[in-house]
Amino acid sequence: MTKPDTPVLRSLAGTAVKLPMKRPLGTSAKSIEDACLLLVDLFTEDGIKGHAYAFCYQPSIARSLVLIVAELSAQLAGKPLVPLDLAQAVSRYFRLPGVTGPLAMVASSVDTAVWDALAKSAGVPLATYLGASLQPIPAYNSNGLGLMSPEAAADEAEALLEGGFTAVKLRLGRSQFEHDLATVRAVRRRLPDSVRLMVDFNQALTFSEAMQYALALDDEGIYWIEEPIRHDDYRHMARSAHLMAATPGRHWLEYVDWADPILQEPLQIKDGAAIISDRPGNGLAAKISPHCRQTASPMRAYNGSRRPNSETSASTPAANPSSAIVSRLRSAIAAAPRARSLGTTA
């Protein structure tokens, strides 16, 4: 039975933005220079706001999900903030296409925003609301370290130790494994022995390649090997279980700074550990700052009442609670010559 004082969902709003990465991410699949994010805002009947964001890889994905959030808003409006019930409602709504790929991004973002709002309604940090204490969490630096020359990778790996990081992640997956191996060795030589080096193939390998390369890396000082084969190749994952394992949760946090320009309080790193915010909720809150004027670009998007080629525009807060934020973002971008919308050509 739902508690009488459980917050009730009033609406959801999605905003797609693009933020230039400080360190471009070169992977075996593609090179990524901008973080395309979907910002999800949840509003309750009593004025509580929950926030979340998802990294969407491509601008077209982030743009398309804005409409999905609007559809979910109509489906979930008036429902109590009971995470399991809302998750099941989202699964029912996506039953035919399935909660996979970009739809899973939306579902997880809504779930995150729900928990944020619940913790705020209780006036405590999300970790406390879930029954944990606010302990620092070891973090590895996952910015940059894409496919580049061995010397450049060694330089960047060394720079990523700033802030006290004791672990970094290197991307692999070049067409010739010898080049991957040369880069691993260059980075490993540059880093102190105490620094852990993770590697990520971004699903670039066949099963036979993964078996061969994993053994070749066995004596190179690698802490773990991530995503050597396709994420959905369950048959081969089962066969390689003696070489690969799922890591237990919470012992490492993957740190990236992609959303920092629009966060009021970016995640703090001290002595290589993430410091959990003591503010109510999950600690996420967007901002409009002078720096954001130079970096953030709202993408062309639409809601249920506008055509697909129209831009998000201001409306009354009652009609669209996130419109004031979107309006300020667009005004800020308009004043910055270097920023551009993802809906236009370069």
C-alpha cells in the first residue's frame, strides 16, 4: 500500500544538449568530441524536482528521446513515486519495442530522477535514503585516453592522475593488435606501479581475437579488460568465463567530467576518491553559467504539441516546467557566437 505522503508525479521534461569534451574520446567504433546528453527533469505535485541525465553517444539519439520523455510524462502523470511501480509502468509502455538501447537510457534516467525526488522529499542525500553512509568511493579516470599514438597516450595518462587518481582507463581496438600492445606498454612504463590501468576494447574483437589478446595482455600489468566482444554475445561470454568476470559493484566509480559545465556542483574528487554530496537527493542540479554560454548547445527538439522540425520554445511553467531552463539555455547560446545547435549544419 502506498503511503499517504508519497510524492505524486506531475510531469517529466527532457532536454537534449551537446557539450564539447575537454579530451576527445577515440574508440574502436568512432571518435567522439562532444557529449550528447539527455537531461531529464521530474516534477511532483508538491513542487519537488528530480534530475538525471543520460549520455546518448549521438546527437540524433538525444534529440529523439525528448519526445519519448514527453510521451512517458503523459503516461506517468498522477502516479505516486514508487520506483518499482513506475519501472513496471515504463516496461509496459515499451513492451512491444522492448526496454533496450536508447529506450533503456530513458527508462534508467526516469528511474534515477524518481529516486532523486524521493530523497529530496525526505530531506536527505540519496545514499542516506538508501541506507548507506556517505563514504568516499574509489574512482578511476575515464576521460580521454582514446586511440592515439603510444607517446600521446602516455602523456595523457600521466595528466589524468591529477586530482590524486590511482587508476585510469585506456581504449584499445586498433586494426592491428601490435599497435594496441605498444600503447599499453608505453602507458604502463609512464605510470607508477601503484596506478591501476584498465583497458576497454569497446566490443571491437571477435571471440577468437578476444581469447588471443587477453592472454597476450596477461603479463602487461593490466587491472581489467572491458568489453572485448559484443555486449550481447552471451554464448561466447559463457565460454570465456574462465578468463573474464563481472566485477562486483561499488568498488570503483567510472569518472568522467562531460556534464561538469552544466552542473551546479560537479562531482568532487579527492585523493582519487569520489566525494558523495551531502545535499538532499543525488546531487545533480543544472546551472546556466558564463562558461556554459560558451560550451552548451541545446539541440533542436520537439514535444507533443510541436512539429519535429521546430525548436523547443518558452512556455508557461505550468505547461512545461523545464521551459524556463530551456529558454535561458537558448538565450545564452544565442549570445555566444561559438556555440551552435545540433539541428543546424556546421
